[in-house]
Amino acid sequence: MNTRHFLKAVACAAALAATGLATAQSAYPNQTIRLVVPFAPGGSTDIAARLIAEYGGRELGQPIIVENKGGAGGSLGMEYVAKSRPDGYTLGMATVSTHGANPAVYGSKLKYDPVKDFMPVTNVATTPSVFAVNPNKVSAKNMKDFIAQAKAAPEKFSFGTPGTGSLGHANIEHFMALAQIKLLHVPYKGGGQAMNDAIAGQVDAITDNLPSALPHIKSGKLRALAVLSEKRSPALPDVPTYGELGFPQMGGGGWFGVVAPAGTPPEVVARLNAAFLKAMKNPEFVKKIDELGATMVPTTPAEFGKQIQQAMERYERVSKMANIKAE
């Protein structure tokens, strides 16, 4: 009798444990979520991440805390995410830099695989990047004049980027190869630092995503010469695209999306995707994205995975053509 009671008790305990586990999984999330931005505070990736954290956190019913882990063009932050526990409580803000340019530039030196080490959740927004100069350092009023001045004095003009191998670096190396000019590259540990020095005149020019550059362009601290986009930005209607300037090979702008470590349960990824897509329908979210000069691109995880693959293929071609090497 005692044995029968014991076995019955064990069976009941196992059933309760299984029920509890299922409940815990279905209750995701039940604690704070971290969203890692692989760049220093102040850049466009940081701005987009804080928006998705604020509005996505509301939909999930748990706070999303943004953590900045910059360095190596975004590689250090993404490596951290890749090695994090795949439980849905550590996410990363992926960009064309971390999942396109960096793999092409760093190759085997990169300590994460942009496909194997991550689960795509959703893309969030796409934005043009802009090439702008400090008007106190550069007299050129348009890109044609700037190219002429740069050809006359190779490496006279410097440009700042978030780091070697970053999207900004790859894009301007591509542009230099096409325009047959030579600028001096000054890498930083994040877009915010590069922007500060461009405004201060420590570097002559900068290439950055439109959301973080726009306020400084509107204030007159920077002068925009070209936007990297399929068409002109409504925020800068008088600034031509690279295509209009005769460089259609430059293509379009960048994007920001959310990824989770590989091995994150599919139901958790689905929960995150649904919450973030709902957040992106919030009129306040839409208004703030529009004010940044960005365009929302909500996707399924599979669609975002395809976009990542396309970015990798594109910048593999660019890195070979422009001979970009990691430091």
C-alpha cells in the first residue's frame, strides 16, 4: 500500500511539474528583458532601439532595458548577444553593419555567425544614410564640388564612422572607389562619438543614418551633400540621392531589427514578433518614426532572415570591390 501511494505521489508531482513548466513558458515574459545596442548611445541604432523598447515593453507587459555595448563596429555587442542564454530575456538590435558589412570585412575574425548564432525576430525600420560635411571645414556646397576638391587634394578631407567595417565605412569606401577620390577614414567606437567630432570640426565629414544626423543638418551645424536611399528623403527634399549623382551602384539605406540568440524557443520568438508588430501600429510610434526620417518595415522572422542574407551578399561584393580590410 505504501509503495502504491509513493508511486502515485511521484506521478502527481511529475504532472504538476510539467504543468508548471508549461505555464511558465506560456507566461513569457515574466521579468525584465534586455535589448543590447551594439553601438554607443546617441546613434540611430540607439534611437530606434529605445523606441521599440518603450512601445514593445508596453505590449509585452514587462520593461525592456536598453544596454549599449559598443566596439568593433558593432561586433562586440552582437558577440555578447550570440553567447547569451537563449531564453528571450536578452535580445540584440541588429543592423546592416552587424549582419552585413561586418561579416564581409572581418571574415573569420568575426566571433559570431550572423545566421547560425541568431534567431531573427523582426525588422523595425529602414532609414537613409546621409553624407554630410562640417560647413566651417568644407566649402563645397554640393557633392560635385566636393568630389572636385577631394580629387585635387587626396586625403585632405577626413570622415568619421562608427568603426572599421561598419556600414558607414563600407559605404564610403564604396563611394570613394566609384568617385575615384581618397578621403581619410577616422573610425570611432560608435556613431554618437563620430557625430560629436563632425559637429566640432575634428573631422571634416561624416556618413550616418538620417535620424541621428537630421537635427544637426537642420540646425546648420552640418551640410548634407547626398543621401543613400532609393529616392529622396521627405526630410531633406533638396538633397540628391547617390543615384541621382551618377552612382546608382551605391544602392539603398540601412535597417534596424531585433534578433535573439540561436536556440530561443520558437514560441518566444513568435510572442516577441507579435508584440513588436503591434507596437509598430501605435500612432505615437508611427509619428516618432516619421519624425526621425525613417520608414517602418515590420516583418515575419522568416522575412527578416532573408533581408539579413541579402545584406551579407551585398556587402561581400562591396568589400571585395573596395578592398576593405578589418584593422
